[in-house]
Amino acid sequence: MNLIAVYNKAANNTVVTPSFLLDEIQRRRIEALNKERDEQADRMEAQGRRMERLTRAIFALTAVNVLIVVLAFASDIARNIIG
């Protein structure tokens, strides 16, 4: 609903003052800012979840690499003992 419609609706029911319109403008600005803040919070939360998954994947790959190195080292030691 635009401000003209708000003005007309209010004019039918009450006396409209400039302060009423200013209050309505301010209320709408606050609503828009709150909506923007909530959307930004949602984006930040999603980014945090992505970063958490990425961190887990990096740790998993690091663990696999360490395991490969340990197994290669153990295999080399076993070859030296056997042969």
C-alpha cells in the first residue's frame, strides 16, 4: 500500500497530520531495515554452515593424507624387515 492510499484510508477514519505520514514513512523504513538485517543474518548463517562443511572436508582429507603416509612408512619398514 503506498502512502497516498494510507493517507486516503486514514483520511476516511481520522484526521491525518503530517506527523502521521512521517510516522508511517519511518515505520516502513524500520520494517525494510529489519527485513534486510534478517536476510543478511540468514546469508551469514548459510555462509557459516558452508565454512563448517569445508573445514570438516579439509580435516578429513588431511587425516586421509596422514594415513597414507603412515601406511607407506609402515610398508617400507615391513619391506626392510622382510627383505
